[in-house]
Amino acid sequence: MGVLDFVSFEDPNKVGGSIKATIHKTGKLGFSSGAEDFMGIREDCFFKVGFNNNDANDDSIYMVKSDVENNAFKISKAGMYYYINLKNVFDKRGIDYKNKSYIYDIKKENSEGTEFFILTKRKK
């Protein structure tokens, strides 16, 4: 037996793309195709969007998926990609998306039975 008998090769058609979100110059939070699959994003879903007010050094975005609009932002689609228009939120928080680049990696967490996503800003 050779060493390759124990190797499991990945299928590039099943791995998906990178799991990230980007703030566009228009103030929209756009999602990669990998993020769409990872987060289960569809046109008919909503996300609650929040920030950690207890830690000034935490610049992550926290998101909880919701099937209803109650205190949640609607997902929109442009072409093949999904986004949430958060311009007013980013303006209120002083995020300079017009002059700086913001890319976030996304991970899934669970707290007390609630699944949520943490968007962590990439370091330059």
C-alpha cells in the first residue's frame, strides 16, 4: 500500500469559495458565494445586525439570521450576489467605507441554542 491509499482528495466543486463579506463604497455589505452557502443566504431572509458595545476593541459585526423582518435587515440581490444595505448603520458608527477597504472573514457560532455569525475584520 502506498501513502496515497490513505489520502482523501478534495473536490473543487464541493469546497465553495472563500467565506467573506466586504463593505462596498456604497455602504452595502456584500457576501461572497462561499458566504452565501455558509450562511444560508436567500432573497427571502433577513439578518439582525449588531456590534459589541462592551468592548471598544471589538470591530466585528454580529449577525443572526431571521425569517421575519422584525428588527432585521432584508437581504437583496444584484446580479449573482447578495448584500444588505447598511449605509446608514456604517455612517452612524463612523466606518469610513468610502475611503478604506473593509473585508471580513465569517465564522459560525452558537449561544444558548441561537446560531449566529461573527464577521471579523481582516488585518492588513
